[in-house]
Amino acid sequence: MEEHFFQCPHCWESISMLLDTSVREQSYIEDCEICCNPIQITVAFENKELVNFSAESIEQ
């Protein structure tokens, strides 16, 4: 597991999430811990190194 810090695309606050480095490509929705709005998270790892991360807002 790896902690990754980024800005919420809704409230712009700095938040962090634990990313599972054992899964090469992941895409899932998680709520912001501050504003509770949903965020589409997409990550990719190569040799357990983060090579791509995106956090995009989801229209409700």
C-alpha cells in the first residue's frame, strides 16, 4: 500500500488515499473525506511504482 496526496476536484482541499500497489491498473469511485462528493480515481503502476494517477469529479 502507498499513501498518495492530491487535491479534491470538488472542494480543492488536499486529501490522501491508500493505493494498492499490487494491482497494476485500477479505476474506482471514492468519496472525498472532506466534502463527501464522489471522485473517479484511476491509477496505474509499473513494478509497484505509480506511473499514472487521475482524480476527476463526477457530476451528480
